Amino acid sequence: MQFNDSHNQSTVKANNRSLILKAVNAFGEISRADLARLTGLTKTSVTKIVKSLIKKGILVETGIQKSQFGRKPILLKINNNSYFSIGLYISRDFIYTNAANLGGQLIYKEKRSLSKHLSMKNLKSHIKSSIDNILAHEKLPKDKVLGIGVASIGPLDLANGIILNPPNFKGLKSIPVVDFLQNEYGLPAVLDNDMNAAALAEKLFGHAKECKDFIYVGVTNGIGAGIVLDNSLFRGHNGFAGEIGHISIDMNGEKCACGNTGCLELYANIPGIVEKIQISTELGYHSSLTGQDRITWESIVHAANENDSLAAGSVEKLAYYLSIGLVSLINSFDPEIIFLGHEIALAKDIILHPLQQFINQSYLSRYSKKIKLTISKFGQNAPNIGAPSLVLNNFFNGEM
Ligand SMILES: [Zn+2]
């Protein structure tokens, strides 16, 4: 019983600290009185918690709130550079490493290409040397690093911190990334998929600070979603929620590596579009891209922005396929807003309008409410901000 009591007390303490930290993060600058009002904590509790957070250097007092009448309270804000998190984003072809401060601002980033014939040993040595580089960075005090967040392609075993067997990932399987990092650096390490990580970044530092229920959808080699319900990430029972790339949109379609048939991401993935356009230009299609040495997603988006019909047509087709997946999400989860990020964010000027139109024609509740669709604050960089956010999210939840 004694154990339970002290355990409960420390949980209450952590929860209260989390309420304060989240409120200060959401508002940017806020007074103690407003903190008490917003969190429902007593003024005495707020004063006590704030005092200890100031002592730890996490909160600082700042200017005085502009007010016409009465006493002018002192405002509090997060001392962004008091602590840091390291982020590692593992995609199919690259690893990105970075460090971010408590404000989600990146202070360093590094990108490495992964070769076609990557061994487990090579991968670990890439990870280790890039994190060593970050830890050697002059602006990153080692004793202020809270942990390492790993945003990775899936599927993942979240409970054991293992990257299981991502399709087309050099044949690598069962990568015990969390154990590896904890053993190498003695720091807490957190693993989640890149879509969930990007959703957390949007919630903590992006346009979703005040959204309770929203979905982040990333389109790159594949398609996935990070679903936030009632302010928390919804991972599902086994951590596989949000795999919208594997919603079937054609029962008679191609067989997918997942075992299903006609999966959305077979029709709507960025390398697939690049390849199709490459073939069309080789066949002599009239397009500003014809004759270009190397066609990339960037060059397709550029051409589509300039009204090139081949490029614009393929972006519109992508919007159509994607809308089918988004409508399923809307009908299943009833979100307030959907954010798009990862590589698709590059096409922001041309994709939102057709996508919104396709969606507006087909979701069930369209007569009673409008679904907002926009680009993530971090655009294609969202998974990179997402990786360190996995640790920062635990910090703001009072778990560190
Ligand atoms: Zn599939």
C-alpha cells in the first residue's frame, strides 16, 4: 500500500507538471493566474510547480502582459534551449539525424544515403557516427540531451523497440534500434512510425496545438496516417493504426506486398508517379519534362505549377486516389482537420484544391460539416521534426 500511495503521488505530480508545461507550450507566454484558470490547479500548486520548473531552467519569466487595468502579471515561457532531444528519421533510402530544442527548433541536421546493399552492421555504423557527430556539436550540451527519438518506416514492434521487416528495406529485418541506442549512449530512446511522429510534431509545435482530433497524412514511397484523438496519439492495440496506404481501392487490382489486393499506395506513391512520367516522356509525350536527364518529384511539381499537362494530370490523379483514402479516414474518425506532409507537401500549391473538391463530393457528413484540409506546418520536413518530438512529447507529458 505504501508503494501505491507514493506511486500515486508521483503520478499526480507528473500529471500536474505536464498540465503546466503543455499550457505554457501551447500559449507561448502565459501568466500564473491564467495557468491556474486553464489547468484547474490551485494558484498555490501552480506557484509551487512553476518555481521548481524555473529552478531547473525549464521555464523563464518574461515581459509583462499588456493590460489596460489592474495589476500586470509577469508572463512565463519555455526556456527553449534548456534541454534538447536527438532525432533519427529512418526512411527507405536515407537516414536523417538532428537535434531539436524544447521549442521544436532544429539546431543541427544531417542526411545520409543508404546504399542498396546495406548490412545491419553498416546501418548501425551510419546511425552511430551520425549521432556521434551531433553529440560533438558545440551547441549541444551533452548533459542537456533528454533522449533519442526514432521515427521509422514500419512495421514496428513498439513494445520492444524493434523495426520489424519494412518492405524494400535492403532485406533488413528485426532491427533492435532502441536497445542499440540505449546501450551505446545510455540515453532513453523512443521508437514510433514516421507518421505518428509527424502528427506529434504538428500537435506540439505546428498548426495543431489547439486541435483535439486531427489526422496527419504523409505521402512518400508509401502512404500512412498519424491519428490524434482527444489530444492523444491513437496507435491501435498493436501499434498498427493509420496504415491507410493499405486500404484496398480496387478489388481486382494488383497484389500488394502486404497480402491485400489493390492497395491505395500501389496507385498513389511518389516514386511510382516519377516512374510513370519517365516512361511517358520516353514514349515522346508532349511535356516540358521530355528530354530532361533525370525526372524527379521536384521537377514534376515544378512543371505542374507551370501548367504542364502531363505533370498536372498526374498530380490530379494522385489527388483523386488519395481522396479515396482520406474519405475512409474521415468516415472512420470524424477529424476536425487533416494535415498533409512528407514529400507531397512540395505540391501544396496544386494538390489541395483538387483534393478538397474530390473529398467534398464523397464523405458521409458533407451536408452538415466541412472538413479542413491543409499542409503541415513543417511540410516535407515533418518526419524530421517528428523524430525528436517523440522524446519531447514524453517530456511534455511529464514522463521525464
Ligand atoms: Zn497493401
